Amino acid sequence: METTLYYQLADPDYLKIVIISEVLGDTTHPYTLVKGYPPGARSTLSLFVADGINISSANEICRILAGSKRGSFVGSSPEQCALVDYWLEWESSTLKPAVRCGVLNGKMDTPELLTALGRLQGHLSAHGGTLMEKEVCLADVVVWSSLYPILAPESAGSGVLHRVAPLVCQWFISLARKEPFTAAIWKASGDVGYQGYLDFLLGKNVGVATPCNNSCVEKHQGFPSSKSKPEKCVYEHEAKPISHTDSGDVSFSDAELNAAADVFTRGPVAASKPAKKEHPILPMKGERNILITSALPYVNNVPHLGNIIGCVLSADVFARYCRLRGYNCLYICGTDEYGTATETKALEEGLSPQEICAKYFKIHKEIYDWFHIAFDHFGRTSTPEQTEIAQDIFNRLYQRAHVSKDSMEQLKCQHCNRFLADRFVEGICPVCAYEDARGDQCDKCGNLINAIELKSPRCKICSNQPKVESSNHLFLDLAKLSSSVDQWFQRSSSEGVWSSNAIQITSSWIRDGLKPRCISRDLKWGTPVPLEGYTDKVFYVWFDAPIGYLSITACYTKEWEKWWKNPEHVQLYQFMAKDNVPFHTVVFPSSLLGAEDNYTLLNHMSSTEYLNYEEGKFSKSRGVGVFGDNAKDSNIPADIFRFYLLYIRPESQDSVFSWADLTSKHNNELLNNLGNFINRVLMFIKNSFQGVVPAMSLQDNDKKLIAAITRELQGYVACLEKQRLRDGLRHILNISRLGNGHIQANQPWVLMKGTPADVARAGSLMGLCANVVCLLSVVVQPYMPDISAQIQDQLKAPENCNFLQDVFVPYIQPGHTIGTPQPLFAKIEDSTAAALKEKFAGRQKVAQPPTPAKTLEPEALTSSQTSPPQTQSKEEMEQQLLQQADKVRQLKASGAPKDTVDAEVKILKELKAKLGVAEPPKEQKASSGSKGKKKGTA
């Protein structure tokens, strides 16, 4: 089957394709152009390839059509490819929605658009005005095409945006003057030019022409305008973008309509029957065996919302989805209980490490239960199974000469008569002069440091100053394993689904050269090292902890090796925040590869960026932000937290938890959209049909609704398969919008007052909508399991509906009696959101905005006006410093006037001076790699 590209003229996504063609010449992947909406496609741009596979992601289509023309255009190295992936994901998830929202609302100053432009402005400022390379690359094409409707000279808002983001506009114009971009603007719009793209985004009836050949395109020098377009082609018909509120606006082929209607008409007999799983779950021949892990949380920490979305919640959504699909999946997690952090916490609370672990394990389990995290097994690492498996892996590595011996200079407390692990040491940071830096990392500047580099170090146990002494240790020789790890990484990241940040981080580690990494520590609490001369030591947490996935599985079933030594039949998916990535993509795979025992290795990596809280960061010590143990105190149901965290999941860039935004998303998306649709359908059936689902007779617009919902369902499945959880949620909300739109368009309350035929039509509508409600109860289950259960209880949905397919199957048949409808959601008032924000603000004080610089004389900016008051605590002063630093960065990124920036920088410097924070030398870098300095050779 030949490759066919279906498109709409004047679609900015189609503009991307035409620019690629102009830049590269004939693409390496030949295709046939067909104008219109194809069968099975959700978007206005679709690529049909062999075996009937349909690709509707515009940016993925761009990648395919660019083909093997690598070089600087698509990325000549893994790092460059990862950067291209980042910008393509950012354009799709952030820039494109912001541009379209701005155009539709006629506002170029929306917060979303200004934030997006600020991000791009900051990047261009830091990279010499280029996005990626000096030559045009795929990221340039994609981002430029998305910006065209708002930055073209014809745009009413271009003048405003030139002032807001001057570097972005300079970059845009420099590309617009290139001939491929000039020609593509006209070719992709059928010679309509700028107005065509604008009308397309506004959803107006746009005349679209047949594809122009090269002779129809007049080559222009400089930026084209609507007054200098080439000779027009003949217009054929009108195009309309897809609407998510009215399926009547979407084009469907007869084959697509008939196929969707046929499945619906056949009813549940068209559905496969799910197989029930019994514990212990083991890999099964002929099934899709999926092993899911989420990063093991430190037992001594109480997780905050950022921790929860970064690992356990994201993995839970995917695991629930896999179960709905009938996959044979196992979700494993547990607390990471060994290491310095646990010993430190035990000292602080006057308990033994075992008592600390027991106490906090219970807290973790209660938190995850409240958030409805459905582990197949939630265990611990302080077990005999952990000792046995970790020691076996070590012995195999040692026998194969992948472990070396060396000495390290460490701090030893003479008073306590012990070498001090990193977290048992505090002192002054050598980079930023923060007084309470830990021996492994500075919490102020974020730099990794060696304990012996601390100035004025002190023992955390007795506060005495330790001395530097030598201690013998064991090192995993990552350099010897580098080639094997790189080969595995290249294969896994290309064949599996990896987040862009995971590819970039792993590539960076390998590119910079892997070095021996210390895997032993002078501690008592941990897995003992089984080697003569080192038996008084334990394994370092980042060698030991990932092995916890294996040992926790071993605690779940004695047949654990069927999961962990079965790479041919098991696919491993791992979920975590980006700070955990290198230990799971470099250190852990190196250990398993070096052990040479046929271990199951990572296939798919889903790693998030960071979730921040309101204007700052989560802080347990200051009481800032929502933590797992106090989330229930908000009186917000767990499913609402789940929904919002997944709605803002930081998949490609940092995101922010905001009570105001949670309130807005809840009231608009859940209450007014999803909840409103479900309640109005069930109440109508209850009141008008005595709670009995009427007979259904499909009309043409019903078939269009079914086809449109089928598209959304298939989009949902495609997103979840690639762990794009945030986008999957959008498809759910689109389905309820389609349902609401169908009710509004057909007005069953009016039909009920008409003829018997009208009443029958109203009943048919409600029967169809009852099945939409049933489908929603299933697709929402991975995201909001309690809400799903409530919907199914009110609907009295049959148990066999909980099997997710690629087609819309009606499980609610005529004659079915529903339960009692109840509202699913209650409005959250703005006053409630404000009160919750205050409640979880902790002890931090938000710095008041300084008076604009232009109203003050330079000498008026005295320390008495700009420095923190003497009565402030050190923590409050540090918080104010961080906020001021963020403010300076945002001003620089947004291209603010120099005098404004200078005034804020001056305030920042005075705050630093007040705290005694020194400016680090520009050439100084934080130490990385092995802890401490080695000397001698094994």
C-alpha cells in the first residue's frame, strides 16, 4: 500500500510538511497528496502508511517524511536528536495550544502564550539567537510554522509580540526571508497567504485550492505579504477544522461511518472477553507481558505531590490502562530503606534504622492507598531477598573483573570514631557559600559536591570537625562496561519509548565518558559487602537500591526470575523523575549487563521534569506545599488531585501546582464538562424513561458521533501506549464534549413534547448517550478510579464493560435499568482555593514587588529598602533570595528593558550580600562522578 498524506490547505501543520519539502527537495519517503479528511484520522493532517496504519501526529509525520536525511536537519547525534524531540514535543504540547488559544480569543497577551514565548526568548538569548544549529533544522521548521499566524507582519498582534519577545521575532524573520519558507507559505495555503492560515485557525469557511505545482509558485525575495502573491489556482471546496463539540463538523468516509456503526449495532457480541488474572501474576506464553516499576521512594521522606506524579501515580495510570487492555502486567514498587538517609533520620528521631523504616513504611503505604495507587505488590528493600540478589550480582561482577579496589579520602570523626558518609557531614558550600550544605549536594545552588570539599565541615552527629583520612573502597568499572551500555542504550531508546530528557541525560553521561563509580560505603545499615577485607562496609545506595525492584518481586513470588531473567518475553517500563534517570539508564544496566545473567533490561523510560508549588518549591521543613500525609486535610478528594496532577504532568518541561488553576480545571473540565454530561444523561433517563434505557435507532448524525468518539478512543489508546498520559486525558474530555454537543444539537427535552416518533427519537439519543457515559467510565478509570466506580454504580454498568478496545462497543442495551444519578463533582469556590493556598503556604513570606526602578533615584535603592528585615529568619531570607533570583531570570527571558533588569539584579546582589552568599567564579564547576578523591591504583 502506497503512503498517502491527507491534508487541508492553510493548516499550519501542513505548512511544516511543505517547508520540509522545500528545504530538503524530494523527501526520502515518497507519498501521494490527497486533500481532505481520510478514514480513521482524527486531525486535519494524516499519513496512511503500509498495512493501513494511520499517523495523525503532525510532528511525527514530519519526522517520517524527512526520512534518513539526518545531518543537522534531524539530529546527527543522540543528543541532537533528543533536543529535536524536546522542541517538537514542546511545540505540540505548549506552543501550538497557546497560539491557537490566542488567535481564537483575539488576544496576544494570554499567560500561556507569554510563558511560551518567554521560554523561547530565554533559549535564544542563551544560544546566540539560534534554536539548534546555524543551518535550518526540523525543530526550526516546526516551531516557526506554529508561530506564523501570530508573528507574520499581517498579524494584528505582531507589533506587541515584537516588543515582548524581540529575539523570537528576529529569529522568525531571519527564517521567513529564506526562499523555502517564502515559497511554502503560498504553496501550503493554495496561494491564499496569511489570511488563509488565520481563517483556518478561526474555523471560518476557507476556500482551499488544489495542490500547486512549482510553476504556480512565484519565488519571492524577503518576507511575503498578501499583496505580493503569485497567480491564483482554481478553488474547489471549503474546509473546516475538527470541532470537539459537534461531530457534524468533522468529515468521515462512508467506510468509517459504516464500520463504527456496525460495531455499535452488533453490541457486546463485538467485544472480546477479558481474562481474569490471579496472583501471583507470571509471564504467559503468547501474551503481552509488561513489567512496570516506579522509582522506589526513600522511606524516611514523606512524598509531596511532585514525588507522587513523578513516579507512583504515573505508573499507576499506565498499569490500570494495561489491565483494562487485558495485558499481562505486574506493577512493582516499595520503599528504599538502606543508606545514609535512613541512618540520619534514625539519629534525628532517636530510633533505630529498623524502627524508622517500619514507621515510615506505614506512612508511605497509607498515603498511596489514599491516592488509590493499585500496586500488585508494594514491598521494601531491607529484606533477606535484597541481600541475596544484590550480593549475587556483585559477586558475578567481581568475578568478571568489573569491580576494582581503590582508596578514597574521606572525612572521619575522631569523636565518633567513624568515617562519615556524605549525609553525616554538613558545612559551607565551596560554590555558593551556603552554610548548611550536605556532604553530597548543596540544597541552595544544587551542585553536586564532595564532602572533603566542604569548608568548615562538621559531623552531623556530634558537631565536631572531622579530619580527612583514607579508606579502602570498591568501584564499579563503568569505563569497561561503557561500550556494552552504549550499544544497549542506542537499541533500547530507538526501539522503545523514551522521554526526551532521559535520552539527553543518558547521552550526556556516555558522551562525557563513564568512570569507575564507588559502590561501597562506611555504614552499618545496608546490604553487607560479601568480600574479604570489606565486610565492615555496605553497598552504596545507587548500586543497591535499583536491585530492590528484583528483590521486591522476589518477595512477591518465588518465581521472580520469570520476570527479571526473561528479556525475550517481558517488556520493562520504568517511571520516575529526571533526577533518577542516570542511575536507571547507566549504573543499573551496567550492573546487570556486567553480571551476564540474562537479566531483563529497561525497554521504555517515562521520566518527568519537576513539579513546583505555586511561586516556589515544596518544602516539608517550612510546611510549603501539599504532602501526601496532609493532602486529605484539604477535603479535596484523592481523584481530584489525581486528575489535576495528570492534567499538568510535567512531561516535557517543569509545571506548577496552583490552587487557582486546580479550581479552574476542576470547575470547567470536570464539573461543567464531564460531570455535567454524565449527570444530565442519567437524570434524563431517570425522569423521562423511568430509569430504563430506551430502544436505539441510529440516524446519520448519530453515526457521525459514534465515528468521532471512535477516533477519540483510538487517540486515547495511542497516547497511553506511549505513556503520554496528559494527552490521553485530553481525549477523555473531548469525548464528553462531543456528547454534550450532540445533546445540545438534538435537544431531546424538546422532542419529548412532540409526536411519538419524536419521543422515540429522544429515547434513542439517550440510549446512545448512556453508552457514551459507559465508555467514559472505562477510559476515566486509570485517571480517576473512584469516579469511575461511582459512574458505573449509577449506571449499573455490567462488569464486562471494563475491557478497553479500539472501537466503541455499547454495553448498555435497551431495557437496561440504571441506578440513582448523583452529582459527581461539587463546585470549588475561589474563596476555598484562596484558603487552601494560605493553609499550605507554610512559613514562607512572599517578597513584595519592589517599586519600579524608573520612579527611584539610584541612591534611593538602599539596603534598608531592599534587604530582608533583620527580624526575618534565615529560612525566610533564603526563600526571598530564591524568589528574587527567579524574578531576574524571568525578566531576562522575557526581554525586559535593561534598566528594569539592572534594578532587580541590584536587589538580588544585596540579598546575597545580606546572607553572605558569594558569587562563584565562572570557571568553577561542581564535582561529579565518584565521591571523594581517589589515590593509588588497585
